[in-house]
Amino acid sequence: MSLDKKTVAKRYAKALFELVSADDQLEQTYQELVALRTVFEQNVGLQRALSGTNLSQDQKKNMIEELKDGSSKLVANLIQMVFDYGRMGEMVAIIDEFEAQYDQLHKRVHADVVSAVQLDENRRQKLADALAERLGANEVILNQTVDPKIIGGLIVKVGSQTLDGSLKTKLGKIRQLLVE
């Protein structure tokens, strides 16, 4: 029976999280995994190359050694184990799951924000503080996207919740009321 990607990612992340928490290496491991995810994000085909059949096993092993270079023993072992078990296609998902556990421990929340214009640092901080208070979080990390089509206001998505305070939506609701 084959496990789905999410189940595999959760199992690897949980095991690693418990291991580094017990060894007091959580912060270092988190930083290394974030850096590793950046490598995968900047090299879009890397996961596919390491899990596909286009490269020889020796080529893949060389790439794995490059990924492990400079990593702590724990992260290097994770990379090697994921490779050995043919799970390189799940590496970013494993890192994402690890980060989710890290965020939960530190009461940290990620919010996607869409605005018509780029928010200055003061407005970003006020929004993050307001969301942190509303959500009971210690920290809110904002990922902002600019979309002039929303005209004004904000659309904020945290997890499965969406708060749509965009002017476009408000105008649409007024338009709908006028039609009725």
C-alpha cells in the first residue's frame, strides 16, 4: 500500500521535529530546512530530477552530496534517507510540514494579503499586530500580493479563512442590492 504525499511528509516531519526538539537543535534545523526549501524553489526541476529516471544514479548521488554539503548531520541524514527511500519528490512537503509544527510551537501564523497598492512597513506592522491579537498569535508573517483590480482595501487569507474587505467586493455587494 502506497502512502500519499501528505502522510509521508507528516511522518518524516514529525520524526525529525521530535528528534531535534529533544536534542535542542530546533532553531538550527529549522533555519537549515528553510534554506534547503529555497534551493528547491530556486531550482524548480531539482525534485523531479532527483526522483525521476533521466539522471544516472551516480549523477543523483553527486547532487545529493551537494545538497548535504554544509548541512548539520541531522539534515544531511534526512536528505540521504529521503533520497534512499525514493521520496525526494516529497522533500519540500516534508519541510513545509516541519515548518507547520514549528509555527504551531511558536504560535506563528502565515497570512496572505492582497492589496491594491504595496503596503508600507508601518501599515504592514499594524496589520500583522492586529491579526496577531485577533488570532492569539505571537507572530504573523505577511505574504503580500499587489492586485490593482481589487481597487482598494484588503483581502486577507489565514489558513482556510478569508476576510475580504476589498472595495471591489463591497461595490459588487452594493450593485447586487441595487439590482434586487
